[in-house]
Amino acid sequence: MKGSDTVKDRLVQKLTGELGYGNAAAKTTAGDLLGSGYEDIRRAAELWVTSGTMTDIRCGGCSVRELVTGGRMTYPAALVYIDWLRTEPEKAAGALRAVM
């Protein structure tokens, strides 16, 4: 990667290259993560891009680790879900129940 790449550029590259996201979905996901109103979500996304480290964040009896290990979500999707669970707990929990 070029030295001038932003964290968002690097995140989009990681999403498309490693996880098979389409370009539009990768840009949306990167924007959602880096634009989150929660500092721990933003930091977790940045850490994942820079070092590959996955931070476990818990909310409402749910954790990023559980979502990823169960094979239900990619790490970035789990972070987006935790962000959604914090902002719209009833909708997010209902959506997760519907797909389980």
C-alpha cells in the first residue's frame, strides 16, 4: 500500500481483497465503521486495518467474538452490528433473531 493511503482506503482494500466485499459495500462499511459515533468501534476498525487485531466488544449480551466465531458475520459486519445494537437495540436484536 502506498504511504498516502488513508485508513479508509486501506480498510476498503482489506474488505475487498480479503473478505470479498464488493467495492460499493466495502466503501459503505468502511464509512460506517470509521464514522461511528462510538470511539471503541472506530478504534477497533483502525486496529484491525493496521495490525489485523480483532477487538472483542460486548453489548446487550452479545459480543463481536461470538458473532464472528459462530460464522454468522465477518469481523467488520460484527462491529457494524454492535454499533447498530447500541443505537437501535430493538431493531438490531430483532434482525439478528430473524436470521438465527
